[in-house]
Amino acid sequence: MWKRLFDRLFGREAEKRRIATTIAASTQVLEECPVCRGYADKQVGEEVLTRADEAIDALFDRNAPEVAIFSGDRDELKRLIRDVRNDYSYLCPCEEI
């Protein structure tokens, strides 16, 4: 249990989530606040998620180093892109104050 928690917070799983969050922000699945640089889930439609999937496929097709941690499992990253949205609310952190 502790090993899994440590991995989720600091290890390999945390690195995967960080990469998924970065890709989600770059494909507009998440929106980055220009003020606080925090992220918000603007609950985008399926067309944005499809574009994110296409961007993930392109990264894997060119063997981008940032996705090497996924060991060729693009479906894991696609699932994670959808999952990291649950980490953020509709409002960015500075709007919730």
C-alpha cells in the first residue's frame, strides 16, 4: 500500500500523470490560467479529446522521448489524459479564492 502511494505521489506513476497533464494542457483538454498557471477542466467535448488522441498517436509514431515512460502503451496515456481531468475543477485555483 505504501509503495503504491509513494509511486502515485513521487515515482513512475507521478511522472506519467505529469506528462499526461502537460499533454492535456497543450491540446486544450485542460486550460492553463494565464494568471496563476494553474489548470482547470473546462469539460471539453469529444472532438477535443479526439484531437488529443491524435496528438498522442503522433508522439508515439515519432518515438518522442516524453512518452518513452509508457513503453509503447498509447492506450494507457489516452486513458490517463481523461483521468487527470478529475484532478482539476472547472475553475482555476486563483478563481476559487
